[in-house]
Amino acid sequence: MAHLRFDPKELSIGALHGHLVGAIGPRPIALASTVDAQGRPNLSPFSFFNVFGANPPLMIFSPARRGRDNTTKHSYHNVKAVPEAVINVVTYGMVQQISVASGEYPEGVNEFTKSGLTPIASEKVRPFRVKESPVQFECRVKQVIETGTGGGAGNLVLCEVVMIHVSEAVLDAEGRIDQRRIDLVGRMGGHFYCRAHGDALFELAQPNTNFGVGVDALPTEARLSTILTGNELGQLGAALSIPDETSVNEFKLTELSDTFIALQDKPQELMEALHRNAQQLLSHGRVEDAWKTLLAYNSR
């Protein structure tokens, strides 16, 4: 597959922005609540946002300069005047109201009122929390980093979390946030969003200290297979150990003997049949048997 090349310095801000947000996603959304120097509330969503540490607990969102006219957002001015914010997570059940809150209303307009979202008092900071959000982070702004002065430049608001509010409705029996209950929404490019719910969710074991043998441990013909996908090679590489020769031979005699007899004089077809067999085993989570199938080819 050919790749087109783009030098950011040769692109318009709009085109560059499109490539960035079209490829980097889904992005979590911070519904940031702030107040101005007069105490007037402001509410605005930002998808240039994430969490960046737990000790101390830090989050960053960026009310970037507008690319079309280089103007700055009310949230940016508010955190400079009153260095506090509440970051409310966005769920599917409130996403339409979030869209309303994103409108570029004149200064002083209350987006809580416009969107119909409910302000509730925070405990440690002045900005309001959003009642409809199942998780609300009260934050103190530690620093605002302006990355440039031109249109599209980011303004990184570094926030330290000082209080967390979590709805019991999204907790599991162990008191952890249940990813199947929270129903989060992410931002994509253009007008697209995505919903982290139902079949869109899947689990993948994180190796950490229990790391796998690696894709490089596979036989060469398996690594270069035109049948096995990169994800399937990754499944194999995540295995904690490689089956020994005895277990491979036993599997060959009991499970693969018909295949070997039928294709004994056709090595290429045999290899491809074994790769398809391994692929089928992987689809059912039988990683060890898939390994045995691939190793059996070299035990002819």
C-alpha cells in the first residue's frame, strides 16, 4: 500500500488539522467547566484531552486557538483568571447536549442553560460540576502552556485532580468503573463520534512483566505467511511459552494426521492448510494448539 507524503509546513491549517484529528482517534472528550473573573460559568467540550499521570493525578485539555481567525476561547481566558476547572466525562446519553454546549456563544452566555445540563456545586473548586456526567474531576490548574501564537496553536491546561465524584451506577461489584456501564463517547474526525459500548468493546491482556515469547519466535514461514494476519501473529507472540517437541508431535499424530497424509507430496499446499488451520484455532482462542499446528510443519 502506497503512502502519500505531507510536509506540515506546506499544508493549510485546515488540511493539517484534518489529517491530525482524522487519524488520531477516538479521542476522549473533556467537558470542561470553568468560571470567569466575575464568577460566570462556562461549559465547553474539548477532544484535545487526556490523563497524564496518577501521582500526582494530572489531566491536560487544550482550548486551542481557532484556526480560521486565530481567536481564543472563553475557557482559556477563564483558567488564566480563575485557575480551576471541573472535567466531566461525556457519555452517549448526554452527547447531543454536549454538541449544543460546543456552540461559540458570546461571552457571558451560560452553556449550562443553553444545553439543558444541570450545574451542581463542587466541593473544592468554584466551577460547577455537570450532574448528568457519571464521573466528575474537580481540578486546580497548575500551568497553562501556550504552544504558539498562530491560528491552530494549542493552549495546554495542566490540571491536578483534587476531588473525584463517581456515580454508583457505573461501578461494578468491586467498586471499579465498569467499562460496559459507563458508555463513553469518543471524538473522531469531521462530524464523527464513536461509542465505547456493546460489541465495540473488547479485552486484551496487558503483558507488563508477564510478556510473551514474541513474534520473532515463530518459524520463518509463519512470520511471512500470506494467510495469518498481523493480529493473529500478535496472538501467537503473546504466548508465554512455546510447546515442546513431544506435545507438537502428539498433536500432529492425533489432530493433523489426515492433513499431512493428504498433502505429503505438496509442501506449499500443506503449509497453507496448516496456516488456515492455525487461523481457525486462533479464532477460538486456542493459541497453544495454533502454535503446535505451525510447528508441526517443520517436524515433517
